[in-house]
Amino acid sequence: MAQCGMLRDYRFTNAAEDIRGSKLYGLNDEKLGKIDDVIFDHASASIRYVVVDTGGWLSSKKFVVPADRLRCSSEHDDDFAVDLSKQQVEGFPPYNESDLESDEQWADYEGKYRSKWETGPVMHRAETDRNITPTTQQMQDSGSGRVSGSGPETKDTGAFTQGGFAASTNTVEISHSAVGIGPRWDTFQNRLRERRKEVIHPISTEQEYRKAS
């Protein structure tokens, strides 16, 4: 079975706890689309990406955003924001939901996706891979002696993370931790963890059915 999956048609008892359907806004409060689904790790139920339905302005219809790249929208209640423009999104490799059915295919997609974040939305100093574009949350946390999302005991090493990728290493890696996005996100993530087995069972059954047919 693949290591990652989606919620697809699964619904929580309390619809208000579900972030699917929330709008996602980009730079300059530009609407990018709606959160259509999430991609989560089967073992931990941690959300890795949100899947965004653009409503048609993007040729591939949908794109993904690393979970730790999101923040609550300050302009729109119950919605989210990300530091991306439509032009930057159009530069991402086309997202294909079927890639999730194979760990190899998904790893290949993530590699291509990482390279676009490295050369696109993320700014680097010349002759170094160190990121110099901190998020709003990171700038707020810079005076507290810790890196945003790293927990209260972690000291700031001077290495920011941006766009879901580590900036202090020789390689660009996706971070699978999304902390401090907001109460609605946290509730949704907690419900997903509580119902992990219940959610995964129909997913694995569907994947086995597709392989057999």
C-alpha cells in the first residue's frame, strides 16, 4: 500500500471541523481556489499537502501546497493564505492524483516539485542554498529564540525554513510538519489522527480494487 493517501469521499461527523471547501488566497489577496482534499501520511495521519482546486484557471485544474506553508487568512474568516502567485503556481509540475498510488511515482513528482520551489518561490543568497525569505510567522518568532513550527524548546540556529523546505542543508527537503496554522487546522488534523484507521481502510480497499481491475 502507498505511504500517502487522500480523504476523497470520507466525511467527518461534524462538517464544521473539515477544512475542505475553504478558500485559499495567494499574494495580494488573490484567490487561488478552494481546498479540495489533503494528502496525509498513512502511518502518522500527518497532513503533508493540501490539494487546491483552481476552478479552471490552471490547465491541470489542481495543484498542491505543503501544509506547513499555509497560514490563516487575515482577511477572510475560516479561509487560508499562502505566499504564492498564480504565475508561480503555473510553474509547478502538473499534479496528477494517480501518482499517489505508487510511492515511486509520488517520490518522482515530489523531486520535480521541490526543484520548482527551490528556483521559484524561495529566495536564496548568491552562492549559497541558505533561504533569505522568512515567512510572516517566522519573522514574528525570530525574537523568541526559536524557529517557527519547531516547538518551544528548539533554539534558533539562524536557518529559516520556507515553502516547506529546509534551507540550511545541502539538499532541499520537504518538511512534513505543520504547526501553528490555527485552531481550525489543528482541530481538523486531530480529527484525522483520531480516525486514521477508519479513513485508511476504504482507501486501501479502493487501491487494491484498482490494481485488480
